[in-house]
Amino acid sequence: MSMIAALLLAGAAMPQAAPTDPTPRVTFDRHSLRIDGKPTLIWSSEFHPFRLPSPDLWRDILQKMKASGFNTVAIYIDWGFHSPKQGVYDFSGIRDIDRLLTMAQEEGLYVITRAGPYVNAELSRGGFPGWLVNQSGKARTDDPEYLAAVDEWLGRINPIIARHQLGRGGTVILHQIENELALTTPAQSRYMRHLYDKARGQGITVPMFHNDQGRNGYWVPKSSNVPLTVEGPQELYAFDGYPGGVCGVDNKPTRGAPAPDWGLYGPGGAKGGASASPRTPGFIAEFGGGWFDYWGSNGMYPCNAIQRGSGYQRVFYGTNIANGIAIQSIYMGYGGTSWGWLPAPVVYTSYDYGSAIDEARNLRPKALELKQIGQFLAAVPDLARLEKAPPVTIAGSDAVQVYHDRNPDTDARLLFVAPKPSNATGDARFTVTADLPDGRYSFTSELHGRDAKLLVAGVNLERQRLVYSTSELQTSIRHGAEDVALFYGRSGEPGETMLRYATAPKVTVIDGQVASDFDAARGDLRLTYTHRGLARVRIEGGGRAPLLLLIGDVAAGQSFFRQDGLLERGPALVRRATVRGGMLDLTGDTEAAAPLEIWGSATIRSVRWNGQAVPVTSTPSGSLVARRPLPGPGDLPLPDLMAGTWRYAPGSPEARADFDDSGWTVAGRARNVATIRPPTGQPNLGADAYGFHDGDVWYRGRFTGSAEARTVTMHYGAGGAGMLQLFLDGKLVGQHVLAGGLPRPITTGVAAFDLPAAAQAPGEHVLAAMVRVNGHNWDLDVDDAHKEPRGLISVSLDRPGGESFAVPIAWKIQGRAGGEDLRDVARGPSNNGGLYGERMGWTLPGFADADWQQVTLGEARPHAGTSWYRTDFDLSVAKGEDATIGLQIGDATTPRSPTRYRVLIFVNGWNMGQFVANVGPQRVFPIPEGVLHHRGRNTLALAVTSDGAAGNTIEPVRLVTLHHTRGGVPVTDLAAPVYRDLYPTH
């Protein structure tokens, strides 16, 4: 037996192979992760930097996560985002992972890195680079061709992660080597070992894990001694879970199933979650904090935010905590935007996810509930080590269940109170009797609707002893000689808190209605009250330091922010608090004029808010309050785009018979490794084979006219809500659209068109086809689904009756300018496809459009093919204010339109999304500051694609304010090329 296996079986903390770190700072035992030897509960949420293409705003998200109670951020790193071509990698600008990890350290967050090679994440190809599609070797196995590509990636990303590990100058504490690898073949076992060895050999010394696609017991660390599991080389077993139901087609939350017991209270065995790996801590690498939405839905993100909002969070996250899940990461904390060609076929541009921080960077109400849970977990470190405690007695209701846990070292107790079953929504009043560390006690409480309570007993809070409370503890601090503890409960519900003293203390009610009595025999001070507003009670004497007890309702508790030794309340957000001598510097946001109250170091004499002095005065409860409200944001006028000057140009010259395609690539002879092949004898037309992996791709095929050429059949691949347009000699023959209104969209299709009489005329004719590629499939099932072809697959000319005949068609193909050799490196491989206007720089600031036709957008006419509209506008957002401004097309209250057209949206050259009128549901597109110049000139270019039928033209376009506060973080406009940089000779 190896030393590592022996340590695992003994339940000891497992030392990691770290030649440069002889004393690893991150270890673990069966209960929890240990950081510097201290059991630490990891409360994390997910953030994808590639879905927010403005690096300065990464800090905004990290600060909001920290303020929302999280101590850790989990990040996916998208291989394809960094590599447009084999051997070419970019970690600058919007791809600067080094900068992101430094920011996380500066903001005091631990980091879980998830660097693929495969991430899924509703990304095109699941995060694989486009060029990987052309490999014949099977992905996610030990195929040598695939491993060589993987080693390229790992050789770039692993060293970046390694130098940001805890103990090396950063805060990375865990690293994922693969994601949701469901199959468990010998080839994959060798592949997993390869990934692990590469990470270790490239300096990653923190514990590593694989994220199981559900509680399957796949890739459990060796020597788990659990039957029916599949062993992996990594140290930790983690899995993901998305229970709780989803929103229905009526856009209303569903009841969903009860919260599963994955751990202490689970059924055991390989399917028992944490018990699938009994020598490692319970670890959920992804737990549903929302759900993705899909093409053709009714716009479910607001509903998803409610479905996994208040009540759900307390019930489901609380159940995990009570089950001893000591590492829990919520997916997503901030979803963001799948801008450009990032999305997989299933999703559209928005990746809001219904997450706690919405796409426009607003804190949803659910973020305030997460803050209360996170502050609670930080206040009671005993919760990092939990075991089952003896059952309690419940009287008065059979609709309630109580999970009773204890810390084996301190005997501190967690009493998690939930409905029975946990998806029930009725009201219950009940009495709990339990043997607690300080004696046998009974207390009465209530549950109303979908709710749960995390109650603690036998806990030391600062210098106080909490016997129990029917209120939920939120946080505590030491305020000089005095302790401050904050509890909360549902408004109108009664509550009681029991504290232990040697002798009777003095109780002074400063604010609110709180009664007290002292049991001298036990030394128990009992406080009773009704949760309403914020009560303040000072307790002095009794053999302990003075205590200021703050007892609020939920809303009052949610108004508090906490840093080490500091509490603040009033503003919408407190980002940072820094004490220097007697000065407290606070930064944060206000949505309107707001009060400010502070508890903190007794040495604080003056306060600044966002750099401005704030006169303060003392209160009887020992706090400092601002003498006047903090200012809110001013007005934010936006220009009227419909009243502005627009320029129009037709954008499908490739359709013309006389178009010069001499510089295009001849299609036909490239190696074909796609999962769908053309019939024998037909050329390889797949776009990927020629280096065109994203966005629109054009084909031009020459043939000699024949009386038998009556119809054309085209097999093509285009992803979710993708489309094909076919022209003959410059005239539109027809348009075909793949179904988008499904959670699992149709990604390939067959389009059959009747050819006009011109095709039968002698002489040369040109078929011109444009295929809109909306993403490549995932490889979630390890079936090379990402190699499903995109663009044309096969084309046949048919006789009357549909019989094909052999007429040679000479094809050429054109996609993004340069293909894998990017012209626009700063914006990267996700930004551009192969529309003529994209290839000619029409999306860019500085392009000379003065000779284009001047139009009024409201009077735009439908045109077959693609039409381009450009305008410039100025913004003047006040300095010191933070905003997210979006572009809205049509009526935001209707998810789809009967009109059939689609729009690519380019802001200052950045492709910020795709609108599809008749598929929907997205009509509002947030544009992050940095991409959008908040103080200066902006260029907006819209590529409108239509069949030219009456009514199929662009609806009204306007700018809308989606987020606006006073505060924020400093943001610099992105450095990206303008027209003259990329086209210097034009």
C-alpha cells in the first residue's frame, strides 16, 4: 500500500506532491479542505471572464461576489478563446488570465481554476478551439494527435495557474483537470492520468479534481474503497447537480423535486455523493444557481432567477451544508454575455443564467440572501467539520424536518430546519427539543411557504456563548472592547435568543421591543422579541465582554455588509473598507440617496465614501452615522438612435454572378474528418476543413446550365437557429432556417429549392450560398459531436421528380478574413465571421461610409441578403457613475416577432450579439463599458439579414439603461484596432 493510500484510509490530511512547497498550504481530510491547517468551508460561485469582454469590469464582479458573502470564485478558462490556430496562443487584453487571478487575490477571494481541456459551459465546441475540429483522433481520450494538442494548451495555461497558487503569491486553492467526462474506458483512464501528470509536472501543487456529470462515482480518487466507482488519478471527488426544477413554457416557476441528500444524510454507496469518496470532503463543483435559456424560448432568465431564488437557496444550499458538503460552488454567480460566436447551438447571446448578478451587473434580490448565508458560514468556522448528531424531537407539526449536526472537535451544533418534504410550501409552527452542548432545551419556531432556517447552538461568537437562537445568525465582529452580533428572522415572526453568562448581565434595549429574563441556575439570558425592523440591545457584565445584539427582519439583515472587523449598512453596495489610522475609506455604490451607518474599530474618527469626506456622528449603539445621505446617481440621458443619421449599403455582393472570387479558397480536396460525410464522389465542402470555424461562410459554385436542372438539394450544418440563403446569378432562390424553438436544437438540415428558369439556360451560372453558423455542438458525451460539419455538406442538382444527375459544380469558399490567421487579434476568434462587410472592415470605427446612402432607420426597406446600417453617437455618463447601457430592438415585451430577419450587432467593432426576430427571445443586448465608450464617440453597425419579403426589415432600435449607480470601478476603453489600423492602404 502506498503512503498516499494509507493516509487516505486513515482519514488524514493528504500531503500534495509539491517539490517547491515542502509544506503545502492546501490539504484536506474527509471533512473539509484545510488552508494552513485550518478547516475551511468553501463557499464559491462561478464567473467566466470570457463572457465579460472588459477586464476592468472583472474587478466589479469579483467585488460584488465578495460583498455577496462568497470566499471563493470558480473560473472556467476557454481553450478556444485563446487559440485561433494550432500553436498560436493569446493571453493579453481580454484574455489576460494572469490579470484576472491577480485581481482575485487583491479582492481577497480564493480561486478554483477549471481550465479544460473541455469545459462545456454552453460554449461552441464545449470550449475546444476551432482547429481541433479537424483532428481525426478522438477527443478526450489518449489518442496521440489529441494529446499533442492538449499538451500545447496545458503548456501555456498550467504555468499561469501555478504561479498564482496559494503560497506562490496567489490564491488558487483547487484545480480541475477535466469536466464531466462520462465515459470510463481504459483510453480515458490513461488520458486522465496524462492530464494529472502534466499539471503536477508543470507546477500545480494544490489538490486537483474532476467534476463528475452528476453523482455517478466516476473518477473517484484511488483507494476510496467504495464499490461501483471508477478511479481517477486526482485527489478530490467532485460532482455537479442541478435539482429543483426549471421554469415551464408558461414562464412560471415549477415546484420541482425535494432537495437531495448528497452526503451525511444520503443513501450511501457510489450514488451517495460525498460517500462516493468517503476519505475526501463533500464537494459540489457546480450547484444550480440558475439555468441556461435556449433559442425560441419565452425569455426565461427572470423566471430562472425566481425558480432558484429566495426559498430555493435556503432549502437547497442549506440541505447541502447540513449534509456536510464543505466545498460548494454555485453555477453561475455571474453569467454574462456569450458575445460574438461564443455560444453553443443551444443558447443565444445572453448567458444571464438567472444568476445572483444579472447580465447588466445588477445585484438581484437573491444576491442579498446569498450574502446572509455566506456571512453566516464565515462567522461559524465550526461548520467546516460536521457529523450527524442525535436526532431531535419535533412536536406540533409533521411537515417539518430538522437535520442535527455537530462539529466533532468543538461540539458546536447546526440545526437545519426545512419543510418535509423540502419542496412543500405550507405553513408550520413547531417545537424542537434537543440535547445541546449547554443542556436540554425546547424552542418554538415557524416556517412559512418555501423556506428553511440555518440555526446554530453551542457556538462561541467572538467572546460570547450562544446557547441557541430561533433567529438565524448572520455575522459577528469585535468592535473594540465590545462584540457585535447580527441575527435576523422573517418579518412578524417571534424569536428568542439564549446566551450564557456567569452572573446576571445588564440588558439595555436601545431600539425596538425586546424582553429578557435570566435563569441564574443555568446562567441563561433569554431574549424574546418579534422580528420587525432592527432592534438594538446592549448586554454588559455577567463575566463577558459587552455585546451589542442587533436583531432584524430579513430586509434589515440584508442591508448589512461586512469586512474584517467592520459592519456597514445603508448603501446598495459596499465594495471595500480600509482603515488607516483614524480614517475609514469606503468604496461602494448607491442607487439613490442612501444613509450610511458603520460599526468598526474604536479608533475611527473620520470616514470617506468613494474618496469624499462624509461627516459622521456617534449613536447610542456605538455606531457612526452619516449626517447627510450619500448621494445617488444623476440623470442619464441617452441619444435617440431613431432620430440620428444612418448610412446604408447592400452587403451580399458575393451573390452576383460577376463577383470577383479569385482570392477565395477552392473547396473540395481537404481531408474530411467530420461525423457526417457527403455522398461518395462529392467534394468536402465543410467550412472547418478550410479554417473557417465561426460565423457566416459563403460559397460560390459554377455550373453549366441544363434543361434538367430543375431543383437543388442542399445538406448543411448551421447550429441552433442557423440558416442558409441561396442565390442564383445574383437573385435569391430561397432561405432555409433550422428549428430553434427546442432545448435540443436541430443543428443540420436539408433545404430543397426549385430553381428558376435561368438555371436551364445554356452557359455558366453561379450558385451563391451563405450559411449562418450558430455554433458547434458540445462533446459532452465523448462522441466527437463537436466535429459535426458546419457550412455545406453536399449539394445536388436534380431532374424533374427529384432524381439527381451528374452536373459538376466548381465550388469556392470564403469565411472570416484570414481564416485561422486573425486580422483582428485584439477582438479575437470569437468576434468575426465571413460577411462581406466584416471582411471589408465595415464594423469598425473610422470606416469611411460617407458615400453610403443616407437613410432613416424607421423607413428602412427589406432587402434580400444582408444589409448594413451604420451610425455614430456620443455618450456622456458622469464621472464617478457606473452604468450598463443596452441596445434594444423592437418591443422588449414580446419575445418574438412574425417578421423574419436577423441582426448582428457591432459596437465599436465588437460583435455583441445576434438578434433573430422570429425565433427570439432576446431583444435587449447589454453592452459593457469599455466596449461602449461612456464618455465619447461610439460606432454602431448592424448587419441585417432577410429574405427581402414585405415587412421583413429591422424594427425600431434604441438605447436603454439597464444598470445605473453612483460608484463602480474605474473602466478604461478597450484597446482595439480601428479601420485604419487593419486597412492601412484603403
